[in-house]
Amino acid sequence: MYDALVVGGGPAGLLAAVYLARFRRSVALLDAGQSRIARIPQSHNYPGFGDGVSGAAVRDMLREQVGRYPVDRIDGFAEHVERREEGGFRLHMRSRALDVDGRLLLLATGVTDIPPPMPHLREALEAGLLRYCPVCDAYEVIGQAVGVYSDGEAGIGEALYLRHFSADITLFMASGGQALSPPQRRRLADAGIRWNDAPIEAIRREGGRVAVVHAGGTAWCDTLYCALGVAVHSRMAESLGAALDATGYVEVDAHHATAVPGLYAAGDVCTGLNQIAVALGGAAIAASAMHRALPPDWPR
């Protein structure tokens, strides 16, 4: 029986494990190796790295830090969780005859970006031709020809957000401009944002630019933001009875506790800004609250 179980090997899960271990709590960290951070080619707003740092490098530094403490890191996918009759939680692992028990549970299961229908996504991301997060990297596209690909209202908000960084913004709706209402068109027009009326037929990289193919021809962008949203990995929290907001994020209080006793959440799976620095701060808050919630274990 561990004091704390941490599910998720991204920034929030890794740092929470460090904090809990330094609080002299027994910790099991379950890592499926699927953290979104590994797909970040370069971050320029991560503290202390003025020249930028890759997401994989941040992950590896945190993994090395975890390795300095007595944390049991278990590689694998946590398939199912249940409340134990005696108290606490039990995690069942996928493809492994292994159950893991803990008094408290922190979910740092994150989200996954919904990709556009575009070949060679990884290469496009690494080249900065495809992007997902204007909060992270809109600074890098100042003055460029920027496209926003969407199938709903989220694309309008993202196009308006990006207008602060460039005068050359085009919104591409997957099903065409007929999806835009007259008030939405007015908002875009007032901001000087173009939109494409024809449905999108293909998106592909051509050289150092992105080609967006539609019935009327081809539009070219220096970079394309995908605004199709994210899949929030909140199924485990929901199965335990935790509240989710309208978009599927886990609702937490100021201490990152859910409404389920003993269940906490941190990182992108929670309501809030999906940023590495925010995930780290949430992990510190959650781990500190978990330590206080556990019974004292005074040295003998």
C-alpha cells in the first residue's frame, strides 16, 4: 500500500512524484510513455531556457530528477481504477498481471491534440509548419501568413487571438464558410481576418509552406494552427465520480482536490491553461495538499 499513486509521466506527474518523495511519502508513478510533452519540438516560454528547449528534454530532466528519490516508477498503461473497500484506490494495469494500491491518487493523465487530416504530422510540427498552441508559440509567427483550421467556433476564437500577432490570418473551416453565422462573419471581417468559403479537400506540406487545397484552388500559409480541440483523458476520474466541466476537464479546487475524497488531479487534465509551467505549479500544489492529507509518519 503506497501513500500516493501518481498516474501520468508528463511534467505534472513527474514533479508531483518528486515532491511526494521529498515529503518522505511512498510513491508509485505509473507512466504509459505517451506524454504530450514529447511532441513539443521547442518551447520558448519554459522558465530558464531563453534559447528554447524541447519537450522531450524537459521530460528527460524531470525523469532524471525522479530517479534520485525512492519512487517506484512502473512503465505501463493504467487501464482501470476502483475504490478499495478498506479505503484508498487500486489501479489495474493493461497487459500486466499487476495491481497497485495507494491511499491517495493523483491523476496527471493529460490531453491529446486532435490532429488535422495532414500527412507527415511529426515532420510538420518539428518544422514549425503545423502548430497547436498559440499561447505557447504565437510569438514565433509574428508577421507570417497564418492559417487556422477548424470545424467549429473554437477556430474563430483562435483566429481572433492570432490576429494580435499578424495581419495575415485566414480561417479554414473544414466544411466551408457556410458553417459561419452572419455575426461570426462580421466579427472576423471587423478584425481583418479572411475565411475560406469552400470545404477543405486536403492539407499538405510543400517545401517550407503549407498548402490548403479547396474547391476554388490552393491557399498557402507559412504556418497552420489546428483548432480541432483536444481529447481530455478524464475517463478514470469520471469513473470514480469526479465532476467534469462542459469540455471534459476534471474540476478541482484550489488544492487540486476533486470532489472525490482522496482523488486529486493536476496538469492538462484539469480545468485551466494547458501550459508546462501551469502543470508544474499544479503538481506542487496537489502534492503538498496530499502530504497534509496523509497521516503523520514521524521518524522513530
